[in-house]
Amino acid sequence: MKKSLIALATLAATSAFAQSSVQIVGTFDPSVQATKTTYASGAAVSQNFIGNNGQGTSQITFKGTEDLGGGLKASFLFENDFNARYDASGPEGVSAGGVRGVNFGAFGGEQFLALEGGFGKVQIGAANTPSLTTQASRQPFSTKIGGGFNGVTGTGHVRSNNSIVYTSPAMAGFTVAAAYGFKHNAFATPGTGAVAQAVTNTGAAATASTTDANQTSISDIGVFYANGPLSAGVSMWNTAKFTQTTATIVGGIAPAVNQTNMFASYDLGVAKLTAGYHTEKQDATTSLAATLSRPGGANAEGWNLAAVVPLNANLNLLANYGELKDKLVARAATPQNRKIAAIGLKYSLSKMTSIYARYVDETNDNVSAGIGLGTLASGVLGSTSTVGNSAKQVTTTLIGMQTNF
């Protein structure tokens, strides 16, 4: 009888463990990079250094699932990104006083709790957005150097804090994904009575801010198709307009941003071909233009063509070419156009480890004129206040190694 009870207890424990699991996974991805940056002033600077995230994202992730029965499953994911070129204590987050930060987790990462069933999957927290899927699928370099992410492919969207993401079950090859980042409620700052707002749905590292206004809500909807050699997707991102009000800024209106992304790819066997396209629009600000990142607004469209060619069982050739066209009326004479060309090789040493090499050439047109007009746009080109310090060309050569565990 005693042996039977022990056997029954062992079987029950084994069944419980079979219904849930926790994993620790991750990636290390350092690379040796050589860059040459030519500035609007005509000066050029060359650098050699150890880079990070050349092909993947260096991170350690904890994830788990539990079978709830009845077709339901609960899961969680907690990603902690880090920079493979530094030790565990810095220098990320170093303050003016010299206090070192912590490298582990300093770059954020995807985090969510999810419930999944026949209805689809609901993720709560900071899950990756549908637009990230579209933007990363436009070319073989994903969000990494050579892909044009947050540049030629438009303002990059990875995830929104304070959000819910729903993904439908696959139906005849189609899936639908929808994300919503909540508009935050303002609260009074202790001791001053001023209204302060945490900038958490824009990806800020801290939850405290001096922004004295509600932040905008974010919505993102995507439709995707995958069947055999064909895959495609389209997503629509929107940030609602909001009033930027702080102790020193009163009444700065940040207009709504609308971005549409799409891609289509087909695997011919001898090569996988991909095409991508996007548009991004934002109205000009109505007040305090100089305090906001895109005072003149934005009106841009971009396209790219990419390919992956298997050279043998372990070696692939990867290539991408893209252009961004600036169509803002205020810059009609000096559009802030951008181009990117990238070619690379990836050699798989195993299922978990690969080495890679890449050459990337990026150019930015009419940089000086755009800065001089005060209309240089974030998402078209990075904002800056000095004419001579913005790059008109950057070339990068890199060799790296990625291992997953």
C-alpha cells in the first residue's frame, strides 16, 4: 500500500511538471566593426571597435508556459538585453557623477504575460508590435545594420509599454494582430502640485518624467499571410496627437503620426526575394515648433528590394537595397532622401551558432540644408542643431559571431 501511494505521488508530480515548463534562453552577438563617417562639413572620421547586435540581439530571456486545461495555456516572457562588448557593470547608464549603471537589462527587452487558446493569444505588458513584424520582414537583416530599420524603412517600432497585443489563430494562412498602448492618466507631483506624467508607452527607461501632460495612445494593426513559399504582411501604426506641457514648455502640440508598412516575399528555392514599402505622415506642429522633434511634420515613403541566396547547405548570401523619399513640401527644394545598400554572408556552424560578414553603405541627402531650415525630421533623419555634425555618408564593414543557447 505504501509503495502504491509513493508511486501515485510520483506520477502526480510528474504530471504536474509535464503541464508546465520554464526555460532560460539567450544570445551573444559581438562583432568587429570598421566604420567611416563623412559629415556635412566635409570632415571624415574612421573608427574600429567591438560592436553589438550585428545579426541578433544579445540577451538572456526567461520564459515559461503552463497548460491550464481545456485548450488554454498561460505563458510569460522576460527578456533582458545587454551589450556584449562591456562587462556586467557598465558603462551603460553612467551619470554625470560617474555612477556606473548595470549592463544586464540596460537595453530593455520584450516582457509580457499571455493567455492563449482557440480564440488566439492575448499578451499584456510590453510585447512586440505588429509593425515590428512587418518592418523586420522587409529584408534579411531584420532590425540590424544593413536593414535600414529606423531609417530608410521609416521610424522603427519594436514594442509599446503599457500595452495589450492580440494575435488571432491562423485561418487559411492569414493571421490578424492588433496592439494598443494606453494613454496614461496624469498625476500630481508631490510637493509642487504640478501634473506630471510617466513616459512609459514610448519606450522610456524610467517611469518618472517631468512631462506635465497625458501621453498619447498608440494603436497598431497588422494582417499577415504565410503559405508555402509565399509570405506577406501589412500593418498600420498610429500615435494620437497630444499636448506637450512641462515646466518650461506650454502648449506644444505633437500631431498624430500615421505609418503604413508592407512586405511580400517568395522563396524560389534558388533564392528568396523580398520587397517592402512604407509611408509615414505627420502634420506640422501648430506651436513651439522648435521644442519638438519634427517641427515641420513628416511626409515620406520608402521601398526596398532584398534577397537571400543559398550558396550551399551552410552558407547564404544576403543583400538589401532601399531608398527613402522625403516628400515634405517645406523641403521640396532640398529633400532629405536616404539610401542604403548592404551585402553580407552568413555561415552556419551549427543550429545554434553562426559567423557573418557584411558591408553597408548609407547616404543622406541635403543634410546641411535641412538642419539650416530647422526641419530635419526624426524618422527621416535624426534631429540635430549643428549643421556640420550630421552624417551624409556612413560605410560599415563588420565580421561577427552569434551563438544562441
